[in-house]
Amino acid sequence: MIDILWCRGDSRTARIAALVILIAAWLPVRAAMLMSIFIHRALRTGYEAELALMDQFWNPWLHLAFL
């Protein structure tokens, strides 16, 4: 990340563009993984069990694992 700030000319622009493209590609993948975990947990829940599934979206350890 520090290298991006110290580069000059076109290579700096290319690195920033690559970083933006990587982040833009990662966000839909991350959202799909979170939704797949959510659906998996919903389908594995028992018939009479309470649906308390939203805690995964507030779990900092899960979000840290996605970094």
C-alpha cells in the first residue's frame, strides 16, 4: 500500500486502477459468500427452531476472515 503513494507517473495510476478493480471484484464475491452461509444456516435449522441467523452479519471475526 505504501508503494502506491511513492510511485510516479503511469505506474502509480496503473497500481491504483488495479487496486480499485480488485476491490470491485472482491465485493460481489464477499456478498455471495455471506449470503450462501446465511442460506446454508437457514436450511440446516430445525423445523420448530427459532430462526436467529442475522448474527453472522454482525460477527467481527467472520468479517476479519474475509480480509
